[in-house]
Amino acid sequence: MRSFASSSIVALGLLATAARGTVYTDPSSVSGKTYDFIVVGGGTAGAVVASRLSEISAFKVLLVEAGGTNEGNLLIELPIEAGIASPNQAWNWNYTTKANPNIDNRSLLYPRGFGGGGSSSVNYCIWTRGPSDDWNRLASISGDSGWNWNSITKYYKKLEAWTNPTGGQSTVGDYTPGLAGTSGPIKISLPNHLADTYPKLMNIPNDPGYSSIKYNQDINSGSPLGLGWLPGSIGGGVRSSSYNYLSSTVQARSNLDIVWDTRVAKLTFKSGSTVAVNGVTLQQTSNGPLYNVTASSEVIVSAGAVASPQLLLVSGIGPSAQLKAKGIPVKYNSPNVGANFQDHPWTVNKFSVNTLDTPDTVNENTTVYNQQLAQYETNSSGWLANGLAGAMYFGRTPYSSSAGFTKSTDKASGTGAPHYELVIGLGFLRVNEPSTPTTGNYMTVGSVLLAPLSVGSITLNTASIWDQPIIDPGFLSNAADRYIMDSAIQQAKFIGAAPSLKNTVTGLYGDFANTNTAAARLTYMESWLAPIWHPVGTAAIGKKGTSAGVVNPDLTVKGVAGLRVVDASVFTYIPNGHTQGPVYAVAERASDLIKAAHGH
């Protein structure tokens, strides 16, 4: 597959290197220093927290990121390159999962972003707020009304910046004006290139026999069910990641220090009978020197749903039996650290299409490629400015007692929340395939399980932060998930067979064509199911004063003073939509909670 970033786009200078204040790549530069706050991880949540806390000039803040800035990396910046930007790249953690007997005993690639912006720099740029039911459920189970939909919406509007598509097409009726924010750090837009198939997709609700599919003008209204246009975290034809929170102005703040290319090996603790964190130990290589840095107020762990529980565990916060088995002194017995792992599994279904207006043509035809390159260089429009998907269908699956899927077992957050989604994009999206076809044009319709009943875990492989933890997503361990996935695969086929696509779709590609029976669809799942890489839940919120979860509703770690977790780890249930938007919202509210706890 051709990489657009290999072209002369480099000469455009899309990525100006940020002017820096106190920015380091050598942890010895901060050794022995004291900060008010130390933020661990410069990813989707951590960049937000560091930026927002350093708005208070009285706060001295240190941000520590394991990777580099990722500045100047066009595979990251160009939205169309999202399928190449991850996995198996240097700016990725490149984890792998434990072999799963439910999916042909396969071990799966499990990338997470490594460097500035974290996973927001390598994801598919899909922007969903999630259903209002998600947030109202979180408020209910946490006992904190500040997590409800009405309260959290203000944070979405604070962080978003709605941006018109660069292609200049009309978006009237494609979204709800005024719903999104207009001046935040994260730019949001509809597809920059209006490919000829997308309007046909939006006509499906008008097709005979398709009245069950309703058009949804704005899937981010809190009521996502139905078929609608899919916004992306893209502005001006460029990916918009949490690195936007670390602008040159922010990095120049005198009260913010940033250390890149450095890991937090462990948390450090105060002496005494109370368990209290007072800083971190930094290290650049597995056998390199250690550097201690003090936090007088808090350490905020924002390393993600894989690395955050790992850091807690190697520091002695977690299930005591697991810690003792690895020779780690137990600082606080917290049984739920690393448990409750949830992710969205999917099958990436492809249709053959007869339109040439797909990224496949750009990849395969040098003349078209050069035309698209010239268009992008002129006005940042065309396929190079597009994300991998432009439409979304959110659906629900009927209950089935024989499948073990009933109202009482349903993990969707409410009747307005989806059980699955169909994420629809043009072009061949390679996920498990060894290679991309060199000819033909395709439409990808991914069937994504949004409310899984299956739960996995993160556990330690060794006592070292330098060794990958054991990631066990537990996919399809609950039979009800197979039933919901089956319905999502059938719905993908139903969409592809719509009269509006009669003259576009020419067939089903690969093993997807052999899914006419329940047994065949199960075989297809077992052979092709993959994670969409939305891990959550491994340091979940639990009601204050109970043993549930790992953190309190204000995200402070239960039983440990001076420590919070702020990232996707804290979701008790996985959001019934893509996770990057909700993680941003959590980080924005957490920043306000931290400020308030310290007098601002």
C-alpha cells in the first residue's frame, strides 16, 4: 500500500516544531526537584491534565512521557494514514495479547500510542461522545452527579472546535449546528472528501424494506441510534490529537516542565503508617540510572488502561497475592487493579465496489495519486485529508434467553444506547490480512461490539515496568457476545444489500462472503475477530466508601493519598461508542476537580 507521507508533502511544513520552555529529554535534569503535580503520560488524558493544571501559575507541573514528541511525523498527521500509523511502528507500544481459545487461540496485536498525544495520535480519528445513558449510568454508580450527561456536555463543548470540511461541500442537514464546541483544542469535522458512495448510504433509510434504519442527523446528540455522518478529530485536513493541548504557548509556560523519552519506573511513597505517594522514579533504559522526583500535592497517572494498572502494580498497589508472587512489597492491597478489562472487538467486513472514488484508486493509480497530492497541497482537501470512515450506524440487538442475552445481562447503558456499531468507510482497511489487494475498489463496514459482556484483565508478567504486562481481553468468553456480534455481521450484510447501493456494491470480499449460516458466522468471528483498541476499566470508578473499583468518583485512588488515575482506566463500563471523546471529557473534568481540591 502506498504511503502518502512518502511524497513531497513533507515540503509543506505542516508540522512546525513547537517552541519550548522547560522541555527535557534527559531525566537527570529534573532529578531531585519538587513539583506540585507530576503527570505520568502525555497521551489523550495526560496532555489535557498537564495543560489545564499549568494554567494556574501557582502550580508547578511536571509531565513525563515515555515516548518522543512525534512532531514532523506525517504518518500520524495525515488522517488517511491511520491504518498505517498503527501498529508495528516506533511510536507505538506494540503490545500483544495473551492467546485466546475463543478465537482460534490467536494472540493479537495490541498497539497503544507511544509519544506526544498517545493513542489520539494513532487512532482512526473517529469522534463520538457516546449516548447520554453512558454518562447518566456513570453518575448513578459513582454517586456523583457531576458525571451525568448534562454536566459532562459542557466539557465536550469546551474541548471541541467544530471545523468546516476543506472540500467546501454543504453540510446542511448533516449535523446539528450549535451542538459541538467551537473554540477548543480538538478540531472536529465531517468528511473532507464527499465520496460518491456516502450520499447513497445516507439514502438507505428511504429504501423499500429498510424502514428499520433511521437517519440520525447528529450521532453526538446523546441519542446515537441510527445511521448518520461520522465526525472525525480532523481539522484543515490534519489529525487533531491531544498534542494540541501542548501548543508552543503551553510548552513555554514557566511553571510546566516536560520530560520526553523517559519512563516512570515506580511511584515513591512517604514513610509512615498512612499509604501516601510522594513522587516518582524515572528511568530511560531498563538498566539505566534511576532519578527521583517529588510531588508535594499529587501524582496523576494517565498512562492508559494498559500501562496505568501496570505502574500501580509494580509500585505495590494491587491484589496482594499477585504482588507477592512477583516479589513486590505490598503498599496497598487493591484487589481490582488490572481487573475489569473491557474492549470493543470487531470484524472488519469488506465489500467489492465498482466506484473508482475510493482510496484504493489513489493507492493503485499513479496519475490519480499525483492529482490527489496536488489537491492536498493546494487546499488540504481530497482523500489525503479524509479519515478512514465517513458514516456510522448504531444499532441494538433483540434479546434472546437462549443466547444468554436478556435485559438483566445487557451491558448497554440504557435503551437509547447501542449494542453494536457499523463503522463505514471506503477503501480496503487491512487489520488482520497479511497484505492489501493491489487491484480493485472496496467498502469496509466494521461490525463493532459496543456493550460486551466478556471481561479480561491486565496482570504482571514481571515486576519490571520495562516488561510488557499480560493482556487478556477475554474476547467472546461470554456466549452472549457471539450472539450480538452475529447480529452485527448480519446487519453489515443488510446495509450492503440496500437498493441505494445496488449499482455500487458488487459482492462480499474474502471469508465475509461465506457467512450465510450462524455456524459460518461463528467461524468467521473466530478467524477474523480483532480488537478495535479501546481498552478501559482497569482502574475503575467505584462509589466512595465501598470496596468497588480502584478509584473514587473524584478519581483519587482508594486507600492511597496523593494519587489519582485519569484516563480510560477509570470507566466502570466501556462507553457504548468510540472512547477518545469520553477520555477527553474525563480529563477535562478531572482537571477541574484537581484545581478545586487545591484551592482553584
